Amino acid sequence: MGKGAGGAKDWPDHDLYAVCDRDHKALHAKKWSFRVTDGMVELLAPGDDQWVIGRRGLVLSEEEVCVNCHHWRKDHSITKDETSWLCFHDGCLCEAFAVDNLLLSDIALSEAWAKADSTAVTALQQQCEIADALRQRYSHTTHKWYERAAEILGEQGKHVHWRRVYERCDLMALFGPTEEHPKGRWEAMEKLGMTVALAITRLPAEARPAALELALDMNAEFKPAKEISAAIKGDIAESAKETCVCGEGEGCGHEHRRKGA
């Protein structure tokens, strides 16, 4: 309730609190008393001494709220390792901060989603650059350099399959820096998503640039990833039929000798 609806005078008009229909009607009928404590809507029935949290009585916030203690992040102090937050709110026994997404507003959730997307793309770009560095370091001395690279990465962290290393190198070749795009085309990879990006890397190297442009055009038309991947594979299949090394064209029966086979 804002101050115009009977709320406290120091509440701004835009402070609104979401409660379920049943509690909403009960509030208007004066069957409940209403207060907000530590970010939660609490209700008190006439004659009762115990305040209870409304079934859907949540205060939506632009600020992250701890799922353990329901205090805001500003009530927490970051630890030295910068990996967790300790609550210093009076009387709180919470040992670590964990975000309660249910208490975030739609705007805050949208911003968190965009941040996660950006973080994921940045992390993937870093993996591509690392995989490419390992390729350059070992490919001229080791035949199966990708297996060696996966072994090195696994020794220092969690297990990494060599196919993942190979995929990252293919993505680096497709979206990494070139003369035409000195900073790379990582935004294009973000737009297409991993399903389409990996589908392009599975094509013959010489066919990938054209497939990338086709994918971006279809993406701009809001085509789904499944349709884009199917279109890419279809175009390449037709191209392979026309470029059989025997020169006889489609129907020659030399599938194993087609370009990219």
C-alpha cells in the first residue's frame, strides 16, 4: 500500500508489495495487519500475537537478497578470498550470502540474465584463446596436440575432454580476430548461440565463412536455431554433391570422395 491507500506517511506512492489474492482481500477487509521486516511481508490476524510471513508476501527489490537470511547484500561484508559474503546484520547467523532470485524485481532479474550472458561469452572467448595458444604451442611437435592440451588442462583443474579443446579452437578460427575483424566476432557468436556456432564449425573449413553469414542473416529474421542449423547443413550437402572430385556431378556414387568427406 502507498500512503494514499492508508500506508505509512513516509512510504512513497510507488512502494507496492505483492501478496496473494486471499491475503490481498483480507488486508482490504481489515482482517490482517501488515508490516515489512527484512524484506518480507508479515501479516497479523486480529487477536493473534504471532506475525506470519504472507504466502506470497514478497517485497521485490532491485538489490540482491540473501536466500538464507533475507538481508540485502549491503548488510553483508565480503571475505578476503572474494568468493563469499558474510552477514554482519545484528543477530544474524547467516554464514554465506546466496542470492534469492524470487525477491528480485523483473528489472533486476533481466539485468542479472544479461550479465550472466555476457559473463558466459567472455568465459567462452577466453577458453577459445587458451585452446588456440595450446594448439600453436604443441601442434608442430605433437601429432595429437589436442590430447596433450586436454591433459595439461586436466592436471591443473577439472577433467577436460580433448574434443572440447578442438571445438574451442574451431570457434577461435571462426569468431576470433582476422584482418577484416581485428577484435573478432564474438558478438556474432553470442547472437547465434552455441548450437548454431558448433554446427558451423563441423562444416569444411572453406564453407564456414559463407555458413556464418547465412546463419547471421537467418538469425536477424528471428529463425530458430534448429532451422538455421538445418539450412546450413542442407546448403553444404548440396555444395558437396556439386564438387565431387570425379567431375561427374550428382549421382556419381562417390560420396566418400566429396569435398569435406
